[in-house]
Amino acid sequence: MAEHHFHLKADWPGGRNSEGYIEAGNLQTKISIPPEMDGPGIGTNPDEMLLGAAATCYLITLAAMIERAELPLVEMSLESEGIVDVTKGIFTYKEIIHKPSVVLKSNAIEKEHNLLKKLVEKAEKGCMISRAIQGNVEIELQPDLR
């Protein structure tokens, strides 16, 4: 069994509306509470980082699956949206919506397009971040496949 260890260091100088700093490998950024939650909006925040983790994991997983399947990829991109529900003062990360856009070469056959549809779904289930938040955050796919 292989294990990969990732480390993060954080500095936070004060109260709720302070500005902190995190460092984890190539990720080095200021952090604070977002303005949507009445914070200063400096740097990034946990909501964006969870969305970023889910989105990049999904995109990289999908890219690897497309490559292994040797599909004739032209381009791929992703837009993702995170929805946080606030009920009675309790913040809950409710849903992440992934909107992958995948374009295959014009000579792609129907079998390749059908396989792409399956891989778009399978990548979400295969992504380790999706599995980590499963049962807590709903994940929806709205693919644009051409």
C-alpha cells in the first residue's frame, strides 16, 4: 500500500475578520472569510478551496480516463459552481456543479462519443475528492460534449 502525505502550514494573526496565510507545496496564498459571508475577502477561503479541490480532481481524473481510452481529444475545460446554504446561521456546503466541456475531433465515431459520455460520469465517481465528500455534498454534472 502506498501513502502520499501532504502538509500545510497556516498562520492566522487574530479574530474572525483577520487575514491569514497558508502554504502547502505550490499553494501559497492569503486566506480570509469571503465577502459573501461578511468577511474581508482577501486571498482565498475554504469554500473556494473545496470547490477548487473537487474541480481539479474531477478534471484531472477525466483527462486521465480520456487519455487511457485513447479518445481523439481536441480540447477540454471545466466550470464549477459551489453552493453554500445558510439556514439558521449554520453554513453547509450543499452542492458542487461541474460543467465539463469536452470536444472530440470531427472524425470521432459514435462509439467514441458514447464512451466519452460514460467517462464523464465515471470520472466524478473515481475522483478521490468526490469520494471524500460523498454523502455530505451533492455533486451534479452538466456536461457539454461535442
